[in-house]
Amino acid sequence: MGADIQYAWKDNMHCHGVVKVEWVHWYNHRRLLSSIGYLPPAEAEADFSQQQSGQTMAA
């Protein structure tokens, strides 16, 4: 296998990794879910955590 082919293969795998990371970030932080009021999952989780910590302090 030539050096050019090895480099191209590794570069291609890096690009796929970057695309996967970008998709996971979108999936967790940007997509809107109708079942939770059209909020991104990360925002809904942050809101829930804040509510839970407020209830713990009130108890």
C-alpha cells in the first residue's frame, strides 16, 4: 500500500469521525423534541436538573 493511499484512508476516517461528532452534538443539543415541548434534549435536561435541585433545597 502506497503512502498516498494510507494517508487518504486515514484522512477519510478522520472526516467520518468529525461528521459523527457533529451529528451527536446536533442530536443532543439542537434537535427539537415535540414530546418535551419542542426543546432540545440538553436544554430539557438542564431545566429538569434545575427543578430537582430547587425541590431538594425546599424539602
